[in-house]
Amino acid sequence: MAERRKELVLISSEGEEYHATWPSMKISKLIAEMVDDEDGESFQETECIPLPNVKSADLSRTIEFCSHYEVDPQPLQDSDLSRLVQPWYFHFIDRVSNDEIFQLTMAANYLHIQPLLDLCFAKIASGIKGKTPEEIRANLGIEVDFSQEEEAKIRMENSWAD
């Protein structure tokens, strides 16, 4: 008979409960510290963990990532995002919009899940690699708050970086 996996009930900032197993979530340093034992032996059969800084959508994605990572722990492989990551990780992160990537990055950082943080950063980096500042601003929705004169002065002062 298979051994029962200890279950965590993770509670999002909106109060929604998400179920995850201890083995899949132990890559989160925050959760590991809350559980207080790397083998998960210090908590009961089900442990409720409030995560007030993680929204429901991000918690759901985080659990999905961690569950897959438990089985296949090598998301980053190359410099082109489609070649950099294995297919599952590429499809996982590719469907995340620019607005959502920021929230998912914040959730991964708060939960101390370095592989997910690395994957988020890889998506962000691949989205700006080889692009002009104007293309990057448009892609990330960044408004220029410099006048044309201020921007020209900054470009002149930093012409060494071109």
C-alpha cells in the first residue's frame, strides 16, 4: 500500500484554500520554515498555512509549478526561452501575461521558491533581449516620464552603453 502524503492547505490572501502535498511544496523555504521540519514530520496529517501576501491566482500557479517541479526539477536549459526550458516549463510560463508575471514573481519571491523565480526572470529577460528601449517600454507598459530633451541628455551621457 502506498504511503499517504501529508497534505498542506494553503490559504491565499483572499481566503481561498488550496491543497498541496508536503513533498511538492517543500522547495518553498517559507513553507518549510512554517512546517519547521524538512521531512514534514512536525505537523499533523493536514496543515493549514495562511499566505497573506499571495493572491489566489498566483498561489494556484505556484502549486502547479511545485507539483511539476517535484517530478521534473530542471526548468532552465538554454538562453532562448523555448530552448532554455523544458517543454512543460515553457508552456507553463509562456501562458503568463506581462501583468501576471509580476505577481507570480512576487509570489515566488515571498515563498522563496528559487526555481520558479528563475523561470519568471528567464521569461522577463527573454522578453527584453535584443529589443530597443522603446520596444521594451511598449512590451512592459512603461510610460516615458522624461521630456525629449531629458531623454536626449541621458542618451548622450550614456552613449558608451550603446
